[in-house]
Amino acid sequence: MNLSIRGQQIEVTDALKDYVDKKLSRLEKYFDAPLNSDGAVTLSTTRGLHTVEVTIPLKGIVLRAEDESDDMYASIDAVVDKLERQIRKHKTKVNRKFRQEGSLKTLFVEDPTGTVATAELDVDTEDDDLEVVRTKRFMLKPMDVEEAILQMNMVGHNFFVFSNIENEEVSVVYKRNDGKYGLIEQG
């Protein structure tokens, strides 16, 4: 895995880089093939709090975690733990129906349909002309509602657009203010 490690309001020393590399290399044990993706790690310090953000795009999934504490090394450890939990949760819940077709590790790595991305539209709300300042296009992976919720949680967004495998239509899952989930379907 190729890591891009950068610092915001902190100098990234060789010791920090080595520690991040060592800890994130633990994730490779969950995959059959070596990871060829480029991960992004951001280390920052704000008012005495050390924040670590890690984003690792893979085929069909984006692993993302963030943690903040009084110690940078503790934040790195916590982020790696969060990423490991995401991988284990994804492998057990989403892929349980495919167990008889092959190993979970292989299924977790391979995605026969291509890529899945999340939809984000950044709208400039300060102008009254409602100008769209960013557009993303992506292929919709057919999945069930449970997998869509897991994907949404893994990327840290409050909504996720997907192709519903049950009715073959575009659907949206979203996180409600009460912590539960909603589903929007075409009518």
C-alpha cells in the first residue's frame, strides 16, 4: 500500500512516518493480494489535540477512519483499530451469503462489477444563485440495503446512493437524526 502522509500544523518526522507505516501494514493481513491502492494519512494538531485521518480507497469500498486524542501515537493506534473493525464487519456481514463460492478474503478484495464511489455534491450555500460547484459521476454497484448502510458508515457520510438489487432501481439510504436509517426509493 502506498501511503501519502502529510501534516497540518505539525511536522511529520521520520519516526511518525515509520510508526504510521508499521501500524497500517497490519491491515494487509486481511487481504490475499497485496494492496495496490494509494492511502491518504493526515496528521494534524489543533489546540493540544492530535487528529489522525486515514482514507484507503479499494475496489468497491472506501475505508476511512478518524480519531483525536492528547497523544499522536494513541490516535494512530485508535485509527488502525477502527479500520480493522470496519474490515472485519464488512467481511462478516456483507459477504456471509457468498461463503460457499470462495474464501471471504478473496471476495472482500475482488469486485467483479468495477468501482463504487460515494456521491458528494458541494453546493455553495452563501450565494443565492444555487450554483453547483462540484459534480461527481460514478457507477452504481448493485447491493442490498444492509450493504449500502455499511458502505455509507464506512465512508463516514450521512447518505449513500446505490442500485437496489431487489428492485434494480436507484435508491438512497440516509442516517436520520435519531440514529436510525431511512431509505428513499423511486415512486
